Amino acid sequence: METKKTKIGIVENDENFREQILKILESTPNIESVLQWESAEAYWKDDKGRSLDILFLDIMLPGMNGVDLAGKISERDPLIGKIMLSNMNSDELIYNSLRNGAIGYILKSELKDISEVIDTILRGGAIITPTIAFRVFNHFKQKSSPNAVRLTEKENQILDQMVMGKTINRVAEFLGVSKYTIQHHVKNIYRKLNVHNRAELIKKANDIGLVNPFAPETKN
């Protein structure tokens, strides 16, 4: 039985790093083709990118970033496996990438066996490097700690929306309640977390692991 050949794409504006990946892929078996783009916009306009099996996406691209592009691809071409490439292990970037449909998040400094990564994705798996795995694990560990701040289910829903930048009115609209109800809950959240403004709230929520990486996104 003939093995299916894999179509790979790379969106990366760092030429040296792109060449490094291409060199590795050249020696990887069962790859039919490797396409490359230097920006999210260039990829999005090129119909050849729609037939890929796997796409490696740099996060910090000029213009549209890789996280936003991942979200657009998930809506238009959901079968493409998206793997984020980054020099940063920011919790916010990790969670936003997952929300936008990425099935892999790899630090460039930890990218070793691409062939193994590709094989895992094609078998329906997901890939995160050890540093990222630790951060995700630590997030849920903090949430389950007996000393963790306890918010109600409604307070957690409101916190998730506020962390994503939604206004009181938008949160009220999303949850189907009045803005006065939301304001009441926000006061309780501020009191429980011992913060005084939204900036302190977001920082504290991230620091103690209260941000839900799978919270549903709302529209502005």
C-alpha cells in the first residue's frame, strides 16, 4: 500500500530559520511538497496554501500575526493542522493559539525532530514542547490548589470575558444580563482578588492561573 505524501507549509519571515526548517524537511520521508510564505497576508492570498496537510506558523509576523491567521484558517480550512512557532512562552500567546485552533505550539529553541512532529499530527495527535507543557500543567495545578481564590461559576465567566478585553456592556450582552448585574459581580471579583483596576485584575488572574485557556471568544 502506497504511503500518502504530506504537503507542508511554512509562514515565517525569518529567512535563516525558514531555511533551517526547509533543510530538515528535505531529509524527511513521505513529504510531497513544502511551500513557504514570508507573511500571513501572502499566505492568505495564495490558493496553493489551502491544500496543505500541516502548516508551521510563526507567531510574530509583520502585519497580521500568526495567532490571528490561525483563527482565520480554522474557519476557512479547518482540516489544516496548524503548529505555532515562537521564541516566547507567554501564557496569553499559548492560550490564544489554542483558542484559534492550533494543535501544536513549539518554541523555536526546542524544535528538534520535525519528522516526529509531523507524524504525531498526521496520526491525530497534538504537539507542545516541554517548556510549554509545564506552563499549561502549572495553570491547571494552580486552579486546583486548595489555597486558590474561589470564584463562582458566573464570576469565572465574567473574568474570562474581561481578560479578553470586553467592556462591562459587552459582557452583559454576552451573558444576557444587565450591566448592573455585571458591575455587582465585578466588585466581588475585585474584592476576592484584592485588585483595584482591570490591569491589576488581568495580571493577578494570569499569575494565579485563573484565566481559562478555552473560554469562548466573543465578538466586538
